[in-house]
Amino acid sequence: MARICNVCGTEFGPPVFQSGERFSLTTMNKLIEGETIVSYCATCDHTQTDELPNLQEFYATEYEINLETADDDQLYDVVDGVEIYRSDHQADVLVSKIDLQQFPNVLDYGCAKAATLRKIRERVPGIKAHLFDVTEKYTDFWDDFPQPSDWAAHTPKAEWMGQIDVLLSFYALEHIPHLHAILDDVKGLLRDGGYFYFLVPNMFANTADFIVADHVNHFSRTSLETLLDRAGFDDIDIDETAHAAAFVVKARLDKSKATATLSPAPVRGKDVVAIADFWGGIKARIAGFESSLPAGAPVAIYGAGIYGNFIYSCLKSPENVACFLDQNKFLIGSEVKGAPVLHPNDLPDGVQTVLVGLNPKIARRAIGDVAGLTGRDLTLFFLD
């Protein structure tokens, strides 16, 4: 079976990575059947994971974004002891990049709970908010959205077509194989001169994106520019610094633009190979560290997200995990794989080993800032 690039249509060569496992890890930290196979496009700089056969069932039954309460959110950062949550940061970045007083007709496309749009409404009360998702899972949250608002599930409303000033998408395009079909929908909803504003993961800043099975697209700056240029967008602005480990993208629709004007220049091929090599060797490193520990010694895993769950999945004796540690107040008190999620301040005295399940690019700095772990005689394992 030929593997075709979702961005430019080029046929891939041999995969750059094959996990060799029967199961793959998802963003919901679930294992689903199928091997993780990743390819790289030397034409447009795009990296792509084979779509697994059970992904549609996964989206229908298990893919849920913070469904506990309207306020449930993901921890973005901790600065001087102050927790910053993702929806607040996303709202702040958006209002700094687009004048919503001038472009007030806003649609959150694939909005889930529309947590970021709620925060945007707080900052710019005059916007006209529209909410859309392909599922009805989140309608209870939409009913509680500050009025006036307008929403639809499954299919966008006909009266929205060609009327939207700013169409928002937060962490959706990485899941979608048929990118050009989605962009056709986006273009149909936007008015001429309207903005498509979206966030997608930056795999080069957070290598966990490489191994999650439901992220079929791993964009680069070049592949994003290629995708948008071919779809008829101008004034393409891609920011790699405004949001940690993400591309923040803004592009203006020009309905008179008929042909692509950019010539892609792939530059990330060596980086993709390095990421593939990292994930190819990390299981052996985790196994080697585990084998050096006293038999039955309790351990903790710092981080209840993708990295922490990946570490857990690699352990020969996962029953030795006494707890997960996390500073996200929405996770503390829950369980992961049957182990409690605790604040670092509450690390049990008998646990002297912590496996750090954080992005290797920031893990050592982040752990150094965790007051609950400083001053303790701990053995720390890092993925780098």
C-alpha cells in the first residue's frame, strides 16, 4: 500500500520509524491496537503517522477534552509558583495577534468545551461567538456559554457560510488525514479577507508528538506554509515562540488567489531522523534504569501525561509505581493506571526514586523549580 503525504500528495519512501509493537499510545493515554509507523516527506517537510484502523472508534468513544467540568483545563506552565492554564494563555495570545474589535464574528471550529473562546469573551466582550464540533458530547457546556452565542453540532449552520471573520481551531489539524477537505470547509465559512487562526503541536519542540497514534500529521513550518499557500491563503504568519511546543498560525483568505506561489524548501529531515532514533532507543534506557533498582523498590512517575504514561508502559514491574506526581489541580486526586496522582509536596517518604515523564527539552529546568522535590535525597531518571 502506497503512503501519500496529506499535505502535498507526494508518495513517501520507506518509513523513518516503526515501533515494532502491537499497540500504540494515544493522546488520551490509551493503548489502541496497531503499530506506530511514521514517514517523512522530503518534498514539503511533512512528517506523517499511518492512520490506525481503530482510530474512528477511539474518537467516538474515548477522545474527550477535559469533560469533567466547564473549568477543567490543562496546566500550561508554573511561573513563580503561579499556575497558568492553557485556555487562558491561548486567549491572551490570540487577542495579541488579531484585533477582534475589527473582526468580531468568531467561530471556534472543533471547539469541544470552547474553553478558550470563553476566555476570549471575557477579554473582548463584544465578539459574536459561534461554536461548532462534529459531536454532541459537549452541548451541555455550550448551553452554559455566556450569551449571546450560536452553536451547531455535526454540520455548521448554512447561515454562517462566507460570514465568519475569524475561524479558530485549537489542536485539531494534527488529527485529520483529509486536510484539504477541511480547508475547503474553512474557506467556505470565512469571508474574503477573513482569518484562519489555529494551533498545532510542534513536534520539534516536544518529541512526544511523534509517538501518539492519533496525531497523523506532524507539521513543520514548511509543510504549514505549503498547505495554506496551496489552499489560497496569504499573509501566512507562523509563530513558534508564543506558545510552548506549538505552532501558532494566522493566515488571511484571498478568494482571488488561484495558484500556489511558494516553493517548499525542506530543512527538517535530519531532525526527524534524530527524533525517530530517540524513540527507538528510549525503551532500552528505561529498562536499563529499572533493572538497576532494588527489587520491589517503590517509584514515582512525575507527570501524568503522555511522557509519564509512556514510561509506565515500558516498565517490567509497573506494580512498583506508588504514585504519579503532577501540579495540575484538575488531575490531583485522580488515578492513572490504578496509582494515585499526588501533588509533589505529598510524595510518600518511602519513595526515593522518581522517573521524570516530562518533555526532555524542559524536564531538568522544570524539576529544578518543583519545591516539593528540592532538598530530598532522590534518585531522578530523565529521558534525555
